Amino acid sequence: MRKDTISAELEKACAQEPIHLLGTVQPHGFLMAVDVASGTIVQVSSGIARHWPGLANAEALVGAPLLEWVERGDRPDALDALPLTQPMALPWRARFERTAPDRSPPESAMSTNSADWECLGHRSGKLAVLEWLPQATTAEQLHVQSRTISDIVAVIARLRHNDRTDTFLPECARIVQVFADFDRVMIYRFLPDDSGEVLAEHTSDRYQPKFIGLRFPATDIPAQARALYLTNRLRVLADVEAAPDTLVPPQLPGGAVLDQSHCMLRGLSPVHLVYLRNMGVRATLTMSIVIDGKLWGLIACHHHAPKVPPYQIREGLRQVCELAAEVTNMRIETLSKLEAAEVRLRFNAILSQLHQALMLGEDITEVLRQRLPELLAAFDANTLGVCVNGLVYVAGPGRRPHPADHVVADVLARLDQTQRAPGVHMWDDLLTLDQSALPSLPQAAGMLLAHRYEEHTIFCFVTRPEVVQQVRWAGQPHKETAALPDGQVRLEPRRSFAEWQQQVQGRCAPWSAAEAEALQSLLQLLSEVNKLRVNRTLHEKLHWRAHHDQLTGLYNRRTMEDEVNRRLEARQFDAALLLFDLDHFKRINDAYGHATGDQVLLQFSRRLSAEIRDCDLLARLGGDEFVLVFQMDSLDPAVALAFAERLHQTVAKPFDINGQQLRMTVSVGLAIPPDHGRAVSELLRRADLALYHAKSQGRSRSAVFDASMESDQMNLYLLERDLNEAVKKNELSLVFQPKVDLASRHVVGIEALVRWNHPTRGETPPTTFIPLAERSDQIVRIDRWVMRHAVQAQARWRAQGLATLPMAVNLSMADIMSTNLVEYLGDLLDEFQVPAAAIEVEVTESCAMRELGKTRSVLAALNLRGISTTLDDFGTGFSSLSYLRQLPLQSIKIDQSFTFSMLEDPNAEKLTQAIVAMGVALKMLVVAEGVESEQQMNWLLAHGCHLGQGYYFSAPVSSDDIHAVISGIELRLAQGAPGLH
């Protein structure tokens, strides 16, 4: 045993010293203990006679009714309402006038003004404890105090935004030191062995920091003091050297001693006073930092002069200190949880990947061997061991002198196998004198062991090597004891705090709670996978399948609905329901096959899972539909939309599937109970309406449900249903618009445009039904109908001996992405015996750029078949010469928006001129859409544009009228109709 330690029995005896039952009161204030039932004063501090003007002795108040000596403006039962822990300020006044002489002698320092005193009160069992402290009353003091509070509140508000512990703590120490005006402020954290370390220190200009980074032994703040600090979170000692007052009488009626655990004026034990004197401290202010109900540390303020009137710690400063401590508590807790959350997320990702590998692999041992470096790095360990239902595995870098069975036996010997409850054990001192090393792992200085009972004990463990540390102590911690009259002992205080270094051997880096949780999860994961492998519990396997999606491992629809219904029935309206749908996912299945589509869904689910928290619930409904139950502190749609935006960014990254880079987008519909529904069916239906609305606005966006969507959705649903039947019922038709050679004034081509004559709505514009067809994946059927009827019209005109001109048809991105477009169009030409030169294919600029590689290959294949290709709506997208050169195109069409505005807007004119020049430079035919005036036609001709199309020449007309219209246009242009040259 080292000389600087004491035995556990002796430390326990020292910890029983009753430091909360000292019977002393700091002399700068006074105390009253009042029986709550009778309202009688039963005990006072002896110094009350020193502070109460004209009071002969303290005994005069004992046994008297409180109301005779204290004026209260509240209800008679107010004593019952006092708090049990933190004393509260009371608007009560000491009735000094009862005993005070008419005028105090000039030489008296005693104040006869009761307003100079504040009253703090709390309950202690059946007693009310009232403490009276001097307070600021002058205008100047109140002004300074008010200004100080205002300043620190503003500074503390800035502290709330500090996002790192290593910068937050020094700044917090500085703020408290400046505003509390103490010579030294330290932030002290308790370590797992109850010793402490100073993490931050700030001093006044008169002193230098000297304790930062130093440790203090656990016995400097014994167990009973730590327990007291957990509930009494603000403690003040105004003057270490001032003789304390005693309580009169020393004992309460019945012989008990007053419990002063929560008294602001409570004196300190003699040992503590000597300890402070040895540190050179005259006054102290200590605030507890409590996180998750545990004493995390202290904010210790030391001063080398007394803090008694007129320098006492006033109510305002106490409030400031309490605020600072509360902010510190919350911020440290938040930062600690954020740091722990990052570790948990990292472990979750590793375990999720391990789970996927285990589910896909046949041999658990082989998967563990492959994943061993990653697992050891995550736990910062050098050995991993598993013993799960016949599976025994021990591995790490280097050779092992002992077989795995021996190692497992040594580890199992550390467990009490009669205990059936699951648990985690941590050792970080296996190579110290107090512990025994593992015989089969003699280099292991630490071990983390997770275990549970399943017919017999199963466990997994990781070990760490020794880390030799140099620990800096604030003085060599000699532990001397003194005997007490009651047979107990107490620790004597140390007399030196000079830095002393100790070399700590035989230990490893300490384990964290997050690592313990991860090891438990690993054990559970291995246990479950092993059960599935050996098929020992078919019920669990079927249960998992009943509640999870087989492809992604997410919850399925049934589980999600059950959970949401449970919350709604319990009126837990604390989550938003987000419905996801991958945009154009059907095209992935059609173009690349269902195996690729499944890989996209799997990667998509992993990305979503990596973004959500433990409190959220993610499920796959089926196909490419997913739902997220997103927990929120307040039901703010903006919060849910912000989270949805994060998911948009996550999905925007390319999906790497077997070397193929696929880009996906997602649309999201949101519904929030109870406004959007009180049943899961209502929420899903309305989230689906919002999703549909998001898709109707262009996809790749989010929308929150509102009531107008229901009527809009019904209208769109009916229109979509009718559109689905339009092809079958022959409600679609083609109209044709001529294209004119601006130089020769002859019609040289036509464009086929689809129209829909709805049986009840009448003519439905393409701007309405084409986007609807694209969203509902009906666009390919319509494209194919247009191609067939366009080729058929060309064949009919040829058979009738009518002049045939090249006819352009517009194709959607869905058709470009399909696998058989070129083959289908070629078969049509062969079927109707129409030459390939009679058909042109137009594709919009935005569609071409969405899948540039695929578009380039399809257009090239069409050219090989003899079909010319055109880029439609040029100028509305990227308008880049570099990509235009990459596409096999014969012509480009200037978007009509440029034609409309080029004569009025100089910028539009310059852009139009640049587009024409670009097409001419690439030896492409340039077509201008939307020509509606002679001036537009003349400008286009003058600047090199080849063809024009628009209402100036002709509106789209039926197949029966097109040839007559062509003849009329050419005649009109040849004769120089008004406005034509």
C-alpha cells in the first residue's frame, strides 16, 4: 500500500463526519428556526443580538411567535410553501422598532433600518429556516448591482453559443471572476475515482493562475461534502477567520440538531476552514455543476480578503452566480451530449455496416476478421473477444500465446455467473497492485466487458494496453487522520499545494459510456445474428420480418402505423410525419433493372438512417416510398422543413451502383398532428397530398399539407384518371405547325403537337396534361402514341400524293431513358414504309442536361438510323457551347421567350444574337420559335437565323388543313402580303 493512500474502511469512517450538523452560523448574518405548525421561534443564532438594535440577548426570541418579531404581508400558511432545498428570497421585514432605541448612538455601526436586510427561507422537516443577510439599499449600490446584473446577463447570453467545451470553460471562468470580483475562479471537474481536476482558471490582476491542469485527491472533498454539494448548489463563506455564531439553544425541542444542509449562512467544518487557510483563502463562493442528476464539478471562487459588509455577496450577485451556474450546467450538458452523440453516431454507422455484412455473409467469424481493424480502431483497443452460444473468437494484431478458449475462460472468471441481469464492466487498472492481470492477456491494462444471460452467459470484450501517465497534483496528497470524540476519524487537511508529479502505471485510457453502449449493441447484434444463423429461435426471426422491411432493414408499414397510432391515442402530438418518394425511380428499374433499383433503395435508406436520431422512426412503406416520424420539441413546420432540406442535400450526392453514377432526387410531403389528422390513415393521406403537391411543383422539394390541397388533389386525380384512358378512348389528336425558311420564304418542315379533347372539360391545354403525364409516368405511352400517329400521317400523305415535309416530334426524358426508343421508332418507319428523313426528334435542353451521357448515346443512335435531332427550348438551361458540341445535333430551336422580348429588351437581343451565332458556328440549322411579327422575322433573317415558326406564319392546324395552310403561307409570302418583304 502506498503511503499517500488510506484504507477504504478508514475513508468510509471519515465520510461519516456530520458536516451538515455543525450548529454554527456565519457572523455577518443571523438565523431563525420556526416551528411551522405553531409559528413559534424555536432556535436563533447567538449573533442576532449583535445585529438586532436594542435586543439584549438572543434567548428573548426563543419561544416567541414569529409574527411578533417579523412582519409578513402574505398568507398565514406561507411557511408551508417554502422550498425544501434552495432558499428563496422573502419580502419579510424584521421588526427592529420593537427594541430599537429612538436614535442609535453616533458611534454605533448597527443599522436600525430593516430594509438593510434580506430574508431567505426554506423548509427543513417541520421547521422553517429563516436567514437574514445584509443587502444593498443605497441608490448607488442598487445602481451598480443592477448594471452588473444587466452586463453579465448579456455576456452569459453569448456563452450559450459557445460550441466547444475547451473554449467554453475558460470563458465561463473569466466571466464569473470579473463579475463576482473574486481573486481566483476555478472550474473543477470530478473524475471517475472522485478525485478532481482544474479544467479552467482565471484570476484578478493581482494574482497568477497556478492550479490549472492540477488534480486534487478525492479526500480533499470527501463523500459527504459531495453529497451535500449535489443538493445545496450555492455556498458562501464570507470570512474564513471570523468566529462563527452558535445556535441558541444548541438543540431543537426534542433534542435533535438543526439540519443546515441548505443554509446559506451555514458554517464550515474546522477541517475545511484549515484547508482554506492553508490555501491562503479568506472568502469563498462555490457553485455546483450538476448534469443528469450527478455532481459533474464545481465553480470555486476564492478571495484573499473577507466578503463582509460593505463587500458582502448581495442578492443580485447571488442571482448572477446562480444564473452563471445554470448556464454552465446546461451548456456543459449540451456539449457533453453532443460529443457523446458524435461518438454514438460513429459507432452506429460501424455497427450498421457490420450488421449488413453479417446479414449478407455466411460465416460470422470471417466477417469479424474482415471488420476487426475497424472495430479495434473504434474502441481504441488491441483485442476483441466474443463468446456467444458456441461462437468463440479472440483476435488482435500480433501473435497470441494462448488459444481463444483459454482467454475466454480467464475473462469468464471475472464474472459472477449467478447474476442474470445484462451489464457492462469496466477495468482500467488491471496492471496495478490493486488488481490482478489476465493470465492469458498479460499486456492488457484495461478491459471493457459486456455480458447478458441467454440460457447461459454470453459476452464480448475489448482490451487496451498500458498508458503510462504523468499526473500533476496540487501538492503531495498526504492523508493524515485525527480521532474524534465519538470514535470516528476525520482526514486532516493538507498544508502544501505546490505542484507534485506522480507517474501512474498499470492503467489504460478510461472507457466511456458511449463505448460501453456500443459494446452492448455489438453483443446484442452478434447474439441476434448468431441466432439467425443456427435457427435456434425461429419466432424471433419471423417477428423481425413481420416488423421490418426485408430489403432495407427499416421498420415496415405495419410497425410504423402501430407506433404512430399508439402515440396519437396517447395524445402525444410531438412528431411530424414526412413521406418520401424517389423522383423518377421507375426509370431506374426500367433502364438498369430491379437489382440496381434495390441497391439504390438500400443506399437511400442508409443515408436517411445516418441523418435521423434515436427518437425518430424511419420506415419503408413499399416500392420507393418511405416515411419518417420526426420527433420535435414544438410542432413548428419550419423545423420539419429544415430537416427535410438536409435530407434533400443527402440524397443529392451521386449513388454509386456497380461503378455507375446515378443521380436521384426526392420529394417530401409533411403532415403534422393534430391539425392535419388524429389517425395515422389521415396523416398518411394528407402527407401524400403534400407529396403530390411537391411533385407538381417540379419535384425535388418539400411541401407541408394545407386544406387547399385536398380539392386540388381531387381535381388532379380525376384528370390523371381520365388521362390514363385518353389513349384508349382515342381522345388525343395531332395538330401541325409549319416551319418557314426565312430566306426562301418556303415551308420546309412541320412540327407535330399533341392535343387532348377531354369529353367533359373540352380542349385541355398541353401545359396542364403534359406535366401530369410526366409525374404519373404516362408520358411514355403518350410519346409512343404521338410517334405512331405522326409516322402514320406521313404515310397517308405519301399515299395521297401530297407533298411530304420533315415532321418533328417532341420526346420526353422518360422516353430518352427507356431501353427501346430507337428500336421502336425504327420499327414504325419500317411498318409504314416511311423514310427516316421524314421524321425529326426534338428533346428539350433541360432534359438533355439531366442525363447528358444517356442523351448523347440515344441521339447518336437516332442519327445512325437516319433520323435528325434537334435541341428544343435552347437558352432556357445551360446554353453552353462546350456541351452543345458534345451532342449529335442537326439543329437548335431558340426558345420563344427570347423571340418575344428581343426587340424590346437589349439583353434578350444580345442573347438571341449569341445563340444564332453559336448555332451557325457549329454548322447547325437555327430555328426560332414564337415568331409573331414581321419585325421579328426580319431581325432573325438579318442576323443569320435559318428557320422561323410561330403564329405570324400559322397557328397549329389539323392534318386535313395543313397542306392548304402551307400553300397559303407560301403564296402570301411570295406576293409580299402587307407587312412582308
